[in-house]
Amino acid sequence: MGVIVVTGAMLRCPFGTVPASLSVTSQSTVLAEGKPVATIQDSAPNVNIAGFGMCSSLANPQVASATAAALGVLTPQPCVPAVAGTWIPTQAVCLAEGKPCLTNDAAAVCSYGGTLGIINAGQKTVVVS
């Protein structure tokens, strides 16, 4: 059973220093608690997914470069998420404008390592099973 995710949901990355917020741009007609429902297509960096503060993944070229310049001392750099594809849905029961809805148990893979997750869906009343 998953909780429907809406605009304003909070996301986490294991290599980021702060949570990021989600903005829904894939559709605007299906609402939950008066907010647009997210779909698996809401995964664009800096459009749908804000940065997670500072990134500490050595797979991130900026972090690797700064760490090398600091003689191997891990040197986090600003996070610009590099989502590899769309969110990975855990259910396909709910559709918004023909696209699978995003639920709080979905995940997205970052090209720099780690899996993005949802820590707060942004609403609590709409649940799918």
C-alpha cells in the first residue's frame, strides 16, 4: 500500500546533506489534498527535483575532482541530481493523465550512486493498494 506523492513532497539522497522538494510538472488535472499528483515522469533535475545540498559521492565528477585537488580529502560539492531515467514505480493501479502515479515507496537511481527515496509524500489522505 502506497501513499500518493504530490508537489511539495520531500526526497532524500544518501549522498546529499539535506532533503530536496519535488515539483510536479507532468500533469496538472489530478489532485490530492488540492495539490497536483506526481507521476513517475517527475524526475528532471532542477525542474522536478531540487538539489540535495552538498554531494559526497566520489562518482560525481565535481566531487572527485575537488577531492583529488585536496589530496584525497573528501570535498563535497553542490548537488545537481543526475537521475537515470524515471522513478521506479511499485504499483500501476493509479494513473494521472495516463501516467503511473508516484507513491511514497517508489525510488529513482542517481547516476552518481545511491537511490533517491521519498521521506514525506506531501499529503496523507490518498492511499492506493
